Amino acid sequence: MASDDAITIGSTRLAISARAGPYRLPMAGNDRATRAALRSAQAGSANGVEELFRLHWPKAYRAAYLVVHDCAAAEDIAQESFLAAIRALDRFDRRRPFGPWLHRIVVNRAIDWSRSRSARREVGEVIAPDRGEADERSRAAVYSDELTTALSALGPEQRAVVVLRYLLEYTPGEIAQMLELPRGTVNSRLRRGLDQLRVALEAHE
Amino acid sequence: MSGDDRLRELMSRPAPGEDAAGERSLDSARAAFAGHVPRGSHRGVRLGVALVAASMLMLATALTPVGAAVGAWIRDAGGRLVGADDPEPAAQLPASGRLLLNTAGRGAWILDENGSRNKVGNYSEASWSPGGLYLAATDTDGTRLLALTPAGKVRWSIRPPVSTNGMADPDEMPVDDPRWAPSGLRIAYLAGPSIRVIDGDGSNDELLAEEISPVPGAWRPGEDANVVSFVTDRGQIVTANADSGQELWRSAAREKFVQLEWSADGQRLAAVTSDELRILDGEGTSLRRYRLATDHPLAAFGEVHEVAFAPAGSALALTRERGGGAVSEVLLIDSLKPAQKPKPLFSGSGLIASVSWAPDGEWLLVANDGAGEWSFLDVSDPERRRVFADTPRLLGSRPSLPAVSGWCCREPPSP
């Protein structure tokens, strides 16, 4: 299969430009910063671990919070997921994507936690989102009541799918893999979840 | 703003308690890292096996002549062969050759077929040259590329130049994944967002291409010229003559490839994404796609993790996992017969980190990091296997899970 944009240079060795096509895919595997942090952490550097944490904590915590709506539980889930990552550092292949691996752990644990809470709570009891302690930055721009209230109307599995799609930007196919669901199930949960969210969000306008 | 965009915007804000929780969790992460020990999911099993092995060791030493290697394979009550329970358990290979091992924080090591180990040095990313005469490696900072003898003598080292695309931060530009060409005359390696090629004697270090995905280059065997394939950051596979810089072909598809590997005869290229294995011919034409989506009509697998072509012939070993590594399998594919059903070789719990062929092509080493054990499979009779059940302590009392870089040939005789 000859490429239309093959570059013939001649007898001297020259650099091939890798540019082809008008768009750029997300980096296969990890972004450069994560890869560098992983390498550093695997070489035994605490700074590498801290950098890895700094790069991935926000989304891990937000994902957990948006599924469980409980600050303490979100902290436990995100923290435990990072500790699992640290335990697995020695054998983690830097070519494999760290973010999706971490998010898979976070979201699956968050779903499990939410199911357990649902099983424990009384019928008719309304769980108000836990807004936790208001640190300085989160006072400035935290999740709005409209979002958290709208999300709490969805089941945990639906919330997880919506969070994976709109916060963590995974495709439906990737979500299907992470949650080990058929793609059709992911698509239908997304559709129903978004329909409910739109109604709830529009009601706040 | 569309509804989707609004939802994204709402979700992109900080969550309540995010910063305070982050500070507490970072403290926990620091503490865990300071005292972290690789965690095997089969810690209990390993202990049980060790107890059985200890009792079998006593029986074995009673029956074998004095001076017989204590580190010999011992068969446990379940019929599996396991390593002896000593502080530095020995792992003898079932076939000739040497294993090259990379560890996090403990350098590169060579494990000989008789179980002896020697440390090459504090290097990373070590890989074999053809014939096992030399190694290519990087320093632990990822700033230097080196060529070494297996005994650890440095032949040459270089510090690659900063890439010309302006990314001047060395922390984000590690030297990585050196790979010797089958001719032994060139080494391809990654330097940040570029792929470079250098002569085997350390001369003529040149940039081959920029804006590259961090996937190791794959040399194509069986060519007169030194031909290498790599992945651009736009997800295209490019195959080029590394000597002239001429691009031979470029894939039309754009995918998130994580591994490329050529067959031993240079006629087929395996290209792996997280959910698909593609077999391409020597000109880049797609011959077969193994899709992994669970609801796809052609679905055959879970998540593909690693592929390895046999040292001769058309066989390809493929690992896959389900449930985040809860179940892992190794399958054998004939890349010349894409319609043929894959042959299952191995199934077990735990995450498989790598598969490595013995130089004779008759054994396959399956490194099950989740269980902390190596399984050596007889490819012609997968039921016949040998298991070394203590890989975390293979290189000493401090736990460390070694990564298998390659199973190469015996040490050549001294001139």
C-alpha cells in the first residue's frame, strides 16, 4: 500500500516529517508529562509520584464525587485508587495509558459504593449531595447545585457513564471496555441519562 | 453553548473539598511510596506454595546427591515445578539462553539458563543486540543512551541532542526504548517526541522523524537495508529506510497503537491498540483485524495486552485480559492463516506483563506479574509447563518485580 504522501529524499539520511493529515490524535498511551512522571516514580523518585498525583488527582476525585456525591467517600475512593497505582508502579508499563487505568478503578469503586449505599438507605430517603468542607478554591467555582441535584436523579451506573463521557472524555467504546458493558448498553444509558439531565438542568434556568 | 458543552463546562469545575482531600491523599501517597512493596494478588498462594516447596526441598535434598543444585526446579503437590524457598531463589530456564531483566530501581540483570544471575548495572530499558553480544540501554535519568557488554562494560554512551521542534525540557524528553536492528549495525531509540537512529558503534546519531508517539520502533527483519516502523503522534504507522530516510509506506488509518512487532521473516507486522490487533503485510495492507469490543460480531478477545512473534515461522503469541487483569490468557495465532481459530495456551488469574519466546521457539515465558510468577509453556504441549513462583524475590531479598526484556541466545564462546 503505497502512501500518496510518501516522501522520497534520496541517498542521504534526512528527517522524515511525521505530519500528515489536518488533525492530531490524542497521544497514544500517556501524555509526555505522565510518562515522565511515571518514569521518575518507577526510578524511585518521590517527586515523580507527587507529579503523577498532581496530574491525575483532580479528575480522579471529581469523577468519584460526581458518582457518589459524598466528599468523604470520594476522597476514600480516589485515595485508595492512587494507593493501588503506587502498589502497582513496579510493573506498570509506561506505554499503557495510566489515566484510563486509574479512572477505571475509580469509577468502578464509585459505582460499587453507590450501590451499597442505595441498598442500605431507607425507601423514600433523599440523599442530599455532600458539599464537604469549603476550601478556598472550591468556594470560587464548585459544582453547582443544579449539576449535583440533576446527577443525583440518575442511577450510579448512569452517572458513571455520563461522567466518563463528559468529564473524562472517553468514547462510548472506551466506556464499554472500562465498565465491561456492551456498547449498546453504554449508548442507551448515555441517551437516557442525558435526557434526564437536560430536563433537570433546563428546570433551573 | 450546546447542552453537551454546558455539561462539560459544569463538570470541569473543582469538586467540593477537592484541594483539602488532595493534600491529605498526597500525604498518604507519599507514605505508601516510601514503604511500598509490590503487591501480589496471590500472596496467600505464594506462601502456601513456599511451604509446600520447603517440604519438597527437604525431600529432594534427602534423595539427591550432596552438591546437587538446591535451586533446581521442584515439583509441588499439584504437579507444578516451583522455585526453592531460599532468600534468593534460583530460576533455571527450561531451554538454553539468557533472560535480560529490567527492574525499577535495581538496574538491568541477566539470568542465565542455569539460574545464575549477574547485574549488568544501574541502567534502564536494556535490550539485546542480535546474537546477544551487546546490550543497548539508557541511564536511569533517561538522558543518555549506552551500548554495553552483557558483563556491564560500557562500549560507548551519548547524550542525544535536544529535539529541534522546540521542546527543550529534558524532563519531558527521556531517551527511551532502544532497539537494535537485526543487522546489528543500527539502533533506533526514542528521544522525547522523536525517533533517532545511531550506528552500532555509537557514531552517526541522526534524527529520523519528529512528532512521534511513544511506541518503540520495530525493525523489519530480512531486509538488505535497515528498515524500521514507528507510529506518529497522529496515529499512523510509518515504515522507513533508516539508512536513507526514505519513507516506504504510511498507513492510512489513524489509531492509538501501543505496540508494533514484525514477524521473523519480515512479511507481517502486528500492530496493537488497546482494543484491536491488526496484522499487516509487508506493504502495510491490513490482512486481519481482531476486534475486541464485547458486542462486535467479530469479537473474539478481551483487552489485548502484548504480542510476540516466534523467532521463526509465523506463530504469534497474544495475551489478553478481562476484568482489569482478573483473568488473563495467552493465545497462539498463525499469522499466515488468519481464519484459523486461535489456540489457547494459558489461562489464569493475575495480570500478564509479557510473553517471551525462547530462542529455540519451543518454549514461551509468560510473566504473570499479578501472581508474581513465571510460567514456562511448552508450545507444542501447553499442559507441560514449569512455574517459578517467586519472581518478586528473584533478584534478592528486597522485593522487585523484574520486567523481562528478552530471552536471547547463549553467551557466545570467548574468542
